[in-house]
Amino acid sequence: MLRDIDDNEKYIFYGPSAGGLKVQFAEQEIVVVTPGSPRVRQSVSAAWAMKLISLFGIK
């Protein structure tokens, strides 16, 4: 879960493909993002993204 600059909660799933897919689960919208996604570049620091990539072995 992330918060935007207006303090709204945003739920993301960091995956290797299907970027932009939106899924409803438990009354929350979850957006799939990929390593090259503009949402990742806007929402997540490069260091954090690289840590996720290394943890999950995404290539």
C-alpha cells in the first residue's frame, strides 16, 4: 500500500508483466505495475524498485 500526495491509499502489485491491469479485491482496487512502468518511476524510488527486483528475481 502506498499513499499519494493527497494521502489517498493506493494498492499495487509489483509483477513481471500485465502492467496497468486493475483488479478489485476486498473492495480495493489493486493496480499491477511492472519494472518499467511509469507508475513505478512516479511512486517508488529506484532503490526500492531494485530491491524488489532482486528479492523476487525479476529480470
